[in-house]
Amino acid sequence: MLLVGAFLAMVAVLNVVATVMVAGAEAEEAKTIHDARTSLIQLLGGVSLVGGFVYTVRTFALTRATRRSERFTTAVAQVGDPTSPTMRTGGVHSLGLLTREDSAYWPVVDDVLSSLVRERATPGVGASPDVETALHVLGRCPVSLRRSSDGLDLRGVHLPGVGLAGANLERARLNGAVLNGADLSDVRMVRALLVGADLQSVDLAGADLTEADLSGADLRGASFYGAVLRATNLAGATLDEAEQLTAAQRAVATGLSDTSTA
């Protein structure tokens, strides 16, 4: 009887132990499932957050592009205003700001503003505020972003006394332009065309005229202090009273030499 009692007691203990082990396993499994669900929810939340962020960024970019397009349309309308120089100047400033924000606007802005200058810089008018502002904006345009590979087209413009110090006019076409008394100091005019231009009393101090064509130009009284005249064409140019030119450079204008170096 004692053996039977002991056996039954052992069975009871084993049942209790088994029950505890099963309960522990179930609890561990439940915890694992709970943790997995929590991780999944966090993952889905993260994906949703990233998706929302991407959508927000794309929406912002689209809105910004749309607003820039609207600003461009408004600015062009202002530039074309037939009666108000103030309105045109405001439009020019707006186009300049757009090119600072997005360089992709440069080619079309180059077209619009160069057209403004050609239309407004006529004999007897000179450089009005809108034209001068347009020239300063155009002077910031990288050559590689201009619409035409031939450079800025300003042939025949009348801009006496205009201030363009430091402007980038590389490869600009200024044949026949009237620029007497203009400030062109430190201007970059590499390979620019100024054939027959009126450049009397122009300040060209520090200007880079490398390979520029000034043949037949009127340069009486012009200042060339510190100007770079490497391979500059001065054939037939009038250089009376021009300052800071070497004898060799003057010889080019008189046809006694075929090179001009600073």
C-alpha cells in the first residue's frame, strides 16, 4: 500500500510539473506572437511615415515648380509692359531671382531680356533703368547656359554711358553698338564682337578682351589700363588719345603688326 501511495503521489507531482511547463510554453508563445505583432505594426507605421514624407516632398516640389512657372509668366508680362519702365524693371528683377533659384530658366530669360535691350536701347533713348537692370542680369548668365552658342546678341544697341563693370559678355555680339562713355571695367569680353562699335572714352580698365574683334571700332580716349589684349583684333580701330596702350598694340590698329598682347 505504501508503494501504491508513493506512486500515485509521484504521478500527481509529474502532472503538476507538466501543467506548469505547458503553461510556461504557452505564455512564451503568446509573448512571441505579441512581440511579432508589435514589430509588424511598427514596421507598417514606419513604411506609412516614409510614404507620407515622400508624398509631401513630391507635392512640395510640384507646388514650387507651379509657383515658379506662374511667377515667370507674370514677370514676362511685366517686362513687356509698353508704358511703365518701373513695371518692366520689376519684371526684370523677378526673372533674375528665378535664375538664381533655378538655372534652367537661364536660356529663356536670356532670350527675353536680350530682346528687351534690343527693343529699348535705341537712338535718343539710351540706357533706361529697365534696360540697365536687364544688362546686369544678363551679365551674370554663364556662357554655357545661353540660348545661342553665338553669345548675347546686342548688335546695334545704343547704350551711351551704361555701367556694366564686371559683367560677363563673353562672345557677345556688339557690332555697331554705341557705348561711348560706358563703364566696361573688369568686363569679360573674350571673343566678343565689337566691329565698328562706338567706344569713345570707354573705361576698359581690367577688361579681358582676349581674341575680341574691335576692328574698325572708335576707341578715341578709351582707357585700357590693365586690360588683357591677347590676340585682340584692333585692325583699323581709331585709337587717338587712347590710354595705356603699348606701341605694339597701336601698331596693330595701323596695320603694322598682326598681333596684340598685353
